Amino acid sequence: MGRDADVVVVGAGPVGTALALDLARRGRRVRLLEARATRPPGSRAIGVHPAGLAVLAALGVADELLAAGRPVRRGRAWGAAGPLGDLDLGALPPPYRFVLTVPQPVTEGVLRTALARTAPDALELGARVTGLAQDPDGVTVVGRGADGGERRWRAAVVVGCDGRDGAVRAALRVGRRGGPYPDRFAMADLPDGPELAEDEALIALARAGVVEGFPLPGGVRRWVVRVGRDDAAPPEGGPALAAWVAERVARRTGLRPAPDLVGGASAFGVERWLADRFAVGRVALAGDAAHVLSPIGGQGMNLGWLDAAALARAVESLWDESEPTGPRIAAALDAVGRHRRRAARRAIARAAGNTALGRPVGPAVAAVRDALLAGYLRRPWSSLALARFTMGGLA
């Protein structure tokens, strides 16, 4: 049976699109299947870490994102009683001594445009995958096209980047471990004020719960607050939620952002999941299909890009000499999967720690926590803190 592509990637979010672009640049025939005809509105993923920027630079899209984003060069940490210390991202190794904030729709748009230039026919919208079947010669992906008719796509390798409840992991019958955290958060994009510099992020560990503020392009700051024990349930969204977030920021930090909604606003819970395996035969998982992190720390999308880069290198090496056999493909994907699963376990543990750090505490616990963190932010420990919060060791 002939093949439609060397690799079929399922899911055209930022991870799947980056993987398809990487494979196309390496000379592989790739098909990118996306069930949705249009991208969903809204975004939570805004942080592009140095490790993620390195992946995007290799794909030729970093400069465009840098022009569209806002570099964060300093992180300010406050405790219950005031400032604890700063993290200077200028101490990171070159070339990216900052974290870039850019709305996820912009990131996805840049990646899709680059893919269209490199492989104009790669993306197929409205393609809903329902199953797959492996055999000694390849993988058949089964689903429906945009017209609702039954479709089959044939490839040597398939990668599922279709999210935590995606069809690829389900078809592989790969289990997962994890679940929801007890925490709930609210976020709103509000006008940036003069209290914080344009390149500064704030993490305030108030006794009632964490407050985070990240600058965005266009004079906007994204505020994220943990819903406290004594807080009434936040509104569902819109201007009412923006006012709710602004009031909590003021109460917990003394800063007073204008309660004028200039972007997205949402309330959400957080989860963690880890697939039992990242590869089965000719099929691999990447991004949220393989692992879901608490978004506190903003590393999930970047971790998916590191998955994608590792898979693209492995796939390229398979075709170095001749048409790869099924056992060679399975061995290569399994090796990458085991490596990336170890990295995901570390990332999930870090995200869990960051989430726990921002929970409401009493005065005694707050005093101990703040004293320990103030020491952690000083040299020589500050280098460890910087690596932890910028994805050091996860590549």
C-alpha cells in the first residue's frame, strides 16, 4: 500500500505544527491533521523559555516571534511581608537571556505560516482521527475529512500531538497517571501600570494565595491569581472577572491595575497527567498527548517543543541510509520516548512544587517559607533557582 507521507502528525497546535515544520525542513514528506477548522479563541500559554526559543530558532521563526513578543529580563519575588529578591535572567547563558511572552495565537500563526511556505499542502483542517492500525509496513490512520466522509492516511510514522484526551493515545490504549490539583486560578489581561517595568514579571506569594503578573506586548499585563480559601467563586469571565482579578491583585500586593479588560479572562483548574508510554511501535506521543503540567511556571508548551525536536532528529536519522524497517523505527521512537518521559517527570515535579508554593498559608508558615526563598534567591543558590524556573535540564 502506498504512503501519503513519511510522517503523519495529528494535532496542529503549537507542538504539532512545530514538529511538522521541523520534519518538512529536514526533507520528510509530512501530513498535519487538525480536527478543528479554525483555531479556538483565547490563550493561556504565553511564555517562551530559552530552551523553546532555541527550538524555534532552528526552525527559522524565532526572529518573527521576538519582534511580536515582550522579553522578560527580571523576575521579582515578593513574600507575605514584602520583597524577597530578584532573578536576573541576564545571568542565563547566551543567546536568549530572557523569557519571551507572546500570545499563543500569534505563536501558532507564525508556525503555520512557516509551514505553509515550507510544505504548502501539509496541513489538512477538519480531519478528525478516530483510530489507527499498525502493520509491518506502516501505519494507517483512520478518520473523517472536512466533508464528513471516511478518510485513511498512510505513513511510516505517526505522532500524536492531539492533546491530553487525544485519539492517538486512546487508539494505542496507553494509560496515564495523574489527576487534578485542588487549586483554582483566575486570569485577566489588564492595562499595564507604571509600578512594574515593561521587562519585569512579578510573583507575589501572598498569604491568601499567589499573584503573578507577566508583561505582554501592547502595554498589557496578564495577571493570574489563585482563588483563596475565603474568596467567593470568581465570575465566569468578561469584565466582571477582570474586576474580580484586579481587586485581588490590589488586596494582596498593594498594586492597583485598572480593571479594564483588554484581552482574555478565564477561571480554570489545573491538572497533571503522564502517559505510561510515549511510544508504541511506529507511533509516538508528544506535548499534551504525552504529559500535562500545571501551568504555573509556563513550561508545558515548551516541553512539547523539546519533545518535537527530539522526535524530528530521530526520524531524520532513520532515513540516513535507506528505507527504515519497522523494528528500527520502533527502537528509535522508544528511545526518544523513554528520554522525554524522564524529562516530563522532572517537569511535572517542578510544576507541582511551583503550584504548592503559591497556596494560602498561615503567618508562621509564611514566615518560614519567605525566609527560605529569600536565601534561595541569593548567590550561589540563585543560579539553581534560575535554572529551575527557565527549564534547565529538561532538553
